[in-house]
Amino acid sequence: MTTTSPAATGASRRGAPSRLRTTRQRPSYSADKPRRSALLTVLTGLRLVYSLVPLVWLVVNATKTQPDLFNSFGLWFGGEFALFDNVAQTLTYDDGIFVRWLGNTLLYVVAGAGGATFLAVLGGYALAKFDFPGKRGVFATVIGAVAVPGTALAVPTFLMFSQMGLTNTPWSVIIPSLISPFGLYLMWVYAAESVPTELLEAARVDGSSEFRTFFQVSLPMLAPGIVTVLLFTMVATWNNYFLPLIMLKDPTWYPLTLGLNAWNAQAATAGGQAIFNLVITGAVLTILPLVVAFLFLQRYWQSGLAAGSVKE
């Protein structure tokens, strides 16, 4: 007859919980298969619908004639597909003033947003990688400027430009657009995290000048941040309405935002012609360049969003 000693019995009992722990099932979710949240899915779906419904309404109504805008359901097509006729009328109405407004907007974006991005890259890189007296003061100034809304500075800017004789000129829109406190702060933070100081020191030891180090070493690593700042400043300049409204009175210098509002206001003026179908079609043509820009630049933008978030 085989007997088991109390010590062996106790050992087996002490080992039982460990075996139970090893056989316990692990959670079915992991980093590769995260747990799904029904509430988060519903909220994301509502957000998607909220974002897409105005865009769908805009595209659908751009295919309608003006009578169909009032005689058909807003989220469905009318009796006649008039998209191409609306586009042709939009581009030729009032001697093609829409094309002039488009050219003005491109000018303001290239000169204003491009210049703001260039200055933000230079300033952010210098603040991140160089030490100089007054750096803390510059930091406080930039943070304070980010908190100030642009509309609060519109009237003082108008008074200053009026004294300088620059109102009703493209410079009155381009020059204020060159200043982007948020873009400067974003490039400051991004340059501090993405450009290793050791790499810059190695380049200097090898005899590289500061300009060559910036353009050949630092600039490629700053590309995602540059694209992000460019997108923010481009959208802000493209959709700018209040600044051109107070600075410009000549319709030939209007951007698209101000021009479409002038078309929309025609219906409320004495003897004015209602052209709501052209306003809607013009709005569709206005957002197309932004959509194309986001589609082409999103891979650079997305690659830079998580820069510095993981510390190796």
C-alpha cells in the first residue's frame, strides 16, 4: 500500500494554485486586437455623420438648378442634373470674377501661408536648438500670442495699415498672415523632439556650417512638422474672412470667402439677382483644393503626429 506523507500532500496543495494560475485564460484582446467599445463606436459614427451630412448636402445641391433648390429634398438630387452647367456659369458669371477671386486666394495662400510656415520653421528651430538671452521672454510672448484671437487684433491692424496706406491692397492680407504664433510654437516643440542635439554637434565637429547643417541635416527630419504647420496655416488663410472684410473694399481683390458672400448678398439688395445655385457650386469648387491638399500631404502629416511620443 502506497502512502503519501503530509509534507508531500502540503507541497501538492501549495503547488495547486500556481497550476491554476498558469491555466487561467488570458484576455482575448491585446495590442494587436484591442478591445472594442460599443459606446466609442456609436460616438464615432455620430461624429462621422455630423461631419459628412453638410458635405453631402453641398455636393448634391450643386447638381440642381435654382428652381430645384426650393422644390426638391435637400439631401437628394433634383429633376435635372445641372452640375456642369452650374460650374460653367460660376466660372463665367460677371466676366469671370470667380476665377479672379480664386487667383487672389492662391496668392494669399502661397505668400501668406508659405511665408508663415517658413518663418515658423526658422524661428522654431532657433528657439529649440540655440541658447540666447531673452529666450524665456520669447517663450512667454509666443504662448501669450497663441491665446489671443485673431479677431481681437483686426481693428488695431486695420488702423495701423490705414496710416501706412496699405489698406485695399493685397499686402493688407498677406502681411498679417505671415505671423503664426501657433505654428511657431508647434515647430519649436517638434524641432526639440525630432532633431537630436548630438547629431548637430557631430555635424559641427565635421566642419559643417550652421546653414548647411540646417538644410542638409535638420530640414529632412523636420518635414512632417513642416507639412503639419503648412496645412494649418493654409487652411486658416484659405478660409480667412474677417481680415479681408475689413481690409478690402475693391471686389477685384476679394478672396473666395468674401466673393461668395457678396454673391449670396445679391438676393437681399434692391434689384439684385439671386444666384444661390452659383453660390453653392462656388463653395464646392472652393473646398476642392483643400481636399486635394490633405489627400496628398496626409501621409507626411500623420507620420509626424506621434513624433516624440515613444521614448526609446
